[in-house]
Amino acid sequence: MNYLNMFKKYQLILLCLIMVSCQACMSDIRTELVKKEGTTALNLDKGKTLLQNIHEGQSATAWSDIEVYEVTLQDEFFGLMGSFAKPFPEKKVSMQAFFAPNSYDGKLTFNGGKLKGKTWGIQSWKTYTQEADNQAIFNKNKKITFWLPTYQYFVELPARIQAANVISYAGEQTFNGENYDLVYATWKAQEPQKDIDQYMVWINKKTHTVDLVEFTIRDQMNFLTGTAIYEDLHEAGNGVVLPKRISIKTKKDDKKMLHQMRLSGFKANHVPASVVRPDPNLKVMGDDKG
């Protein structure tokens, strides 16, 4: 009898039971300042001003002249939670990502592993798969629906979070010896909502860069939260500032990561928009989630 495999199975069962029991608990990442004074004119104005004045390389302006971009995306998952969360056969994958900024049209072509040569794509919230130069086959796929927009959103998040219509100054904190202004962002209502995520954007007081973002994961479980840490920020090309790594943790102070994305080889406007929009009959939806 393989006791190690049995132990792993029991761990997974226990994790599932905990997740089910916690599903009724909705996470809320607001700071006390937001809860008490988040709707005051001072906090609203300060939050919007801070977001609008982030480093130019992370702003919407940096993406405005880009129709499609490509980036090599590697993602590696860690531990039991990583094994549970990963959408791929392997824990570590390499992909060529193509995205149209300020939309959710994109695709991932796998560079190796069991999915080598295959493509996952999404256009106007319709998912498809593709092999080599064959025609895209549109079918509903929950993994693609969640993961492709997630990858794209976190690459472009500092610019795209500007579209939130509930924005409030959330206070000041320090992390890794740096001082930060915090800005809370969501949509429709300040309070937690079962189908709308909350974001806490950490803006470096010295560099004005977005260095980390706390967030909820409503699409998966109402109680789940995470932190994306943007590491080794640099000008990747076309004036766009990107991290070389995005480390995803449950909480920012956790020593262990859930998974880590590595970005390299950024290229802008070297392929036409049809690369991410194989069906010319589908209406371009932009930032609309349908």
C-alpha cells in the first residue's frame, strides 16, 4: 500500500471539505479606512488621483498604440494548492501568449509538455482550441474561460484597473522596506459582492509603480483571496513597463507561492489582430465581459 499517495488523497479531501465549509464566507479585503471613510469625497478623489498618476509605463497610455502583443509566459505551480489549482497536465508550462490590450481576446500556444503545439484561445468570450495551422474549433471550455482572461488581466492590471467605477484611497502600509499608498478598486458597490472582485492596489510612494495587488477570486470561491507581487519591473518595449515575474500567493507575507508567472520576449504590433480574432464575424467586445 502506498501510504504517501493515501496521505495526499486525504489532504486533498480535507482541503475540499474546508473549501466547501468556507464557501458561505465572503472575503472582504477592504482596509478599516475604506470601511469607515471610503465614500467620502476626500478619499474618492485621492484614490482616483493616485491611480491616474501611476508610472507612465504601467498606465493606459503605454498600451494605447498597441493592437496586439506577444509575450513568452512561463507558469509554475507549487505545493498541494498549486496542484489543485493548475489547469495544465504539468506543474510547469511555457506558452506563447498573444493578447489584444483592453479586451479579452487572446490565445496561448504551448511550447512543450503534453500540450505542445496546441492552442487555447478566447474571442468575445467564446473559447476555442486549435492545433498547428488548423482551423480554430469553438467549444465551451471552463479552464480557458478562467485562465486566459486571468493571465491577460494581471499583465495589464495597473492600466486596466483604471476602469473600476468604485475607487477609494485605502491608507498607507510598508512592504519589504518600501512605503506604499493603497487604493481600493471594484465595481458597482464598495461592499463585497458575490460576483464582482475587489482589488487593493499598492502604489510605491517613491517610484509610483504598482508593485503588488491584493484581490478576491469570486469566479472560483467566494472566500478565496490572493496577492500578485510584481517583481523586477523593467521597460519591456514600446514604453511598456512589465515585471519579469508575477508571484501569486494567498497572502503577501506567505513564504510559499501558489504559482509564479515569468514574462519575457515582449513584442508589440508584429502580428495582425486576426491572430487573436480568428472568427471575423464575432463582434469585438473590448473590456466588456458580456
